[in-house]
Amino acid sequence: MEFILKQKAFAYYLMREMMFQGAVTLMRESETVPLWPIEALVEVDGQTALKMRYCPSGDYEMGIFKNMSASDLEEMEAMIGCLAYWHSRGWAHLDVKPGNFLRTSQGPKLIDCGLSVHHLATKVSHYGTPIYFYKNTLVANRDPWRRDVHAMALSLCELIFKPGIISPTMDYAAYFKPLLTGLPQPLQRVLTRALSDTFEEKHPNAGDLLEDFRQARKEMLDLNKAQESLVGLP
């Protein structure tokens, strides 16, 4: 069991048996959805656990988006799409971070539903890794989807800027906001909204974030094409 738990990208994800049965059902629906398939429910040390399929490519913990290339933008959009699918089925993930996206030949897959709740839950007091959590917990607890949007934006920033040493107590959003000015304006616009200090200004769910990102991606690609069309002109 100790060996298994150290293999992060394909671990047994412990779960409380009753609370997350809906999320388990969702993840088992189809291999066509952007969630990593569950092979089985098993008992490990007296606890119900999820046996996840092996993923040799690992996760997204290392910064990889540097050039804002067309492929980078496509991969970022796919990551947001994973969370958008989760939200479209009524769930909030509550532990969105690069380490919970696996890199597969079919694109990114979102895993680890251990903290997931239905988005209409009246009380959501728990959360995942603290640096990805919206700092105003009194406000954020009432809207778990916006909490996911905030964490998704921070995850993308981490993959773009690849920060150095990260303190568990640091204000991750405050760290990244000054860096956003160096990004192409459309992408800067999307991430600035998603990281807004005013909770109501954030995208209400990942589907809305996805549509905003798609528009920004189109603007960036159109701009690149326009610039390339001028090459060689006097």
C-alpha cells in the first residue's frame, strides 16, 4: 500500500464511501469523457478506494506552457474543458490543481474526486491544497463552482510562469496578478477575470470560463495569422 500511494499519477484515491458515490458514478460513465477511468472500487486498509488506470505520462505539475503556441492554447482549453464537463453534471471538484490533471494520449484528464460535492451543497467548508483556494472563505463557501474557477486560473498561471519555491501560506493569486501583464491581452483578460478579488466578477462556472477562453484563443490565433500575413511586405 505504501508503494501504491507514492505513485501519484495512478494512485488509489481514498474516498468516504457514501458521500462521493455520485462522483464515482460520473467518472465511470464513459471513457470518452475527460475524466480518468476507474478500474474498480476496492477496500484498502478498511477504507473504500478508487483504483485508477495507470498513466505513464504523469501529471501537469511542471510548468509547460511557455510560448503561447497554438498547441499550448489547445491543451489549456482542454484542461478547462475537463472541469467544464464536471460542472455540467452538477459537481464541484474542490481540488483543482496541476497535479490532478493527468497527461494522456487523449489529452488531459481530471482526476481525484475525493473532495467533490454537488454545487448546490448548502455548506462547503473543506478544500484541497491551500494555495489554490480563494482567500475569502466566508464568501467562497457559498459558491463551490467559482472556487473551482479560481483554482483553475491559478493552475494555468502556474503552468505558464512556473514559479520557484512555493510557500503553502503564500497568496498565490497576488503573486501571479502582476505577471499577467506580460501575457497576450486576450489571455490576460480571461485570467484577470477568473482571479478577480470580487467573487461575483469571476466566471460563474467552468463552462463560462471555457467559452471566454475559446474566444481569447481565437483572438490570439487571428492576431498571429494577421502578423504572419505582413511578413515580407514593404
